[in-house]
Amino acid sequence: MQLNHLHLHVAAVEDAAAFYTRHFGFRRHVVQDDGTLFLRDEAGLDLALAAGPADNFPPWAHFGFRLRDAQAVDDLFSELDKAGVTIREPLTHEPDFVWFRCADPDGHLIEVYWEP
């Protein structure tokens, strides 16, 4: 069993889609009749972006992307930082865990990490 779908409310569907396609490797998949845009990544995760009021998540709530190695985390951190993406938790190197947290254009908290 594998998680394969995440649905987020966003202020501007196209802005959110641009963020996730540019930085996280998603591609446009399908648009439903109600305007919900589905993006899909190489692993088959569907990210549904629907226009609507902000999700009312608690401040600790987040979702994450595990990358292939520590260097990939470093590289993505540099890319996001240069692009002006909001970094919520700084890049941290621990012996068996490299991570940081950023926010998407709607403030959804994203953890990017590697662990062996």
C-alpha cells in the first residue's frame, strides 16, 4: 500500500502548479470539470490543486519529499533559496538525517529530507 494522492486548496491554481512543476518535478496530468488540476510525479503521487480558501492546518502540519541522497537535499535547498522560496527551517545536516522545511506559495509546509 502506498500513499498516492494529496489534495490542497490554493489561492491560484496556476501559481501553485508552477511551483510544484518547477521545484518538485511534477507534471500536469488532468483537469477535472470543477477546475481541480492534478499534477503527477515520477513515483505516481497525484497532487490535486483546487481553488479555494486556505487549508486550516495546524502550524506543525506538513508533508515531505524524501530525496535520493544528502547532495540532492543540498541542491534543492540552494535552488529554492535562490528562487526566493520561503525557508521555514534551515538546512540541517545530522549524521543520519539531512533536512529543511519550506513553504509553497500558499504557506503549506513542506519538509525535504534524506535519511539512509
